[in-house]
Amino acid sequence: MDRPGEHDPQVLPMADVADKWVVRCDCGCGVYTEYAAREDADEAAERARAEAGPPTAHGRAVEEAHEQAPEPI
């Protein structure tokens, strides 16, 4: 789980809603936006990460886990 204060926007599927994605960050920055396409959400998360500077070790680990995870059904 993210530690407070660590800016790391995540792309997550919305619970109980088909084909809807959320970009969310738990650091307290207020990033929370809904998107209809996964590609749009991925781009928004990348922009939010770039605005915060270089990724932390935790952020890199999360990105690697997302890259290795299977696509949701």
C-alpha cells in the first residue's frame, strides 16, 4: 500500500462498472479522475507522475507489477 506523502498515481478499474477506469493517488494530492478508456487513464497517470518528478523505488515496483499483470477480463 502507498505510504502517505508518496505521489504515485495509479490506474484502477472502477468497481462494479464495466469499461471505466480511475486514475487515483493516495498521497493526498487529490488526483482522482474517471476515464472511459484504459489508454486515456494510462496517459493521465503518466502525466501526473511526470509532473511530480522521477519515480520512487516504490513507484517503479508498482509499474513493473502492472506491466507483468494479465489484462483484466
